[in-house]
Amino acid sequence: MELECYHKSLKQNASLEQSPTQTLTTQTNHFFASLYAYLRLETLKMSTKLNHFALKSKIYLTAIRSAFEELRRLKSPLFN
């Protein structure tokens, strides 16, 4: 069961499945970056008591909010 969760999270949450790479070097880099992302999610999981899917969602929503705040800041008359 734990191994299935590992593979599912590695593929879906750490983007191992979505590799657009074609050369051995870029494939290797993508694989190790995905493993690192999985390990970071595991570390966050232990400290926050949230699962990988909840963490990914929370990180995504925070990034979207930050992007919209930056757009709002750039559109403000004080910036120009």
C-alpha cells in the first residue's frame, strides 16, 4: 500500500509523469528533480500533517494569489 502511494504521488504530485524530455541528460535531471520534489513534499507532510494532494493544492493556491497580487500591484497608478 505504501509503495503504491509513493508511485502515485511521485507521478502526480512531483510531475514525474509529465516529463517532456528527450535526451538522457534531461531525463535524468527531470527524474532527480521529481525525486527531490517528492522528498520535499514528504518533509512538509510530516510537519503540517497534510497529505501530498492537500499540500500541492495549498502551494498552488498560494502561488495563484501571489501572482494576482503582483498583477494588481503592477496595474496600480502608483507603480507607473
